[in-house]
Amino acid sequence: MNSKAETLDKAFIERQRRRLVKLRDELVDATQGEEAEEKEVNSQSSGQAEEYEDDAQRLTTLELDGNLVARNVQRLAQVDRALEKISEGTYGLSDASNQPIPKERLEATPESIYTVAEQATRESTGLRGSSQK
């Protein structure tokens, strides 16, 4: 294990692993639910005469559901990467700089793979996915 990550004890990392697995399951379930709802909205509207307002409401619902699915997929990628980092022995170290991520941040957001400053920079430049470094 990298010496910078040794400040996180094994019990903490195991708790985080369990939290991440639970979070992953929740995100998968939510994503599947949103996708099923989107299909239902689409199937209900096919072949029916509708008002413009109905179309606008359906499109708004589909857009919101699509945004939730996209957010869940992005977060799921971060959860998977955090679980991978646990396996590698690098959990708690930034993917960008290899600097320690504060334990408080990991407790609040167990899927964190960047420091707060690095995450803010990535978001402001549009680099959100975990595969981009």
C-alpha cells in the first residue's frame, strides 16, 4: 500500500467498501427504474392523439429522467473507480495528483477520487468522468 494512504486504517476502508457496494446497488436500481419509467412514458404516448401541453409535459419528464440517469451513470463510474482503488490499495489518494483526499471528504462522499479543489477544477472545465485525467 502507498505510504500516503496508510493514514486510512483497514476498518475504515472496509466500511467504505461496504458503503460503496450499497451505493452502487442503489444507483443501479435507480438508473434501471428511471429507464423503465422513460420507456413507459414513451409507450403510453405512442399512437394517441394528444394536446401540445401533453407533449411538453412528456418531454420535460423525459429530459429530467434523462438528466437523473446521466448523473447516476456518472456517479456509478466514480463508485466503481473507488472500489477499484480499494482493490489497488490506493483508496484515499487522488487520481489526478496522488495527493491524500481528506478522510472527512471520503466519509461525506465515499466515491471521491479527487480532492475538493481538483473536483472543482474538473467541473469548471467540463472534465467530470473518472476516465479523464
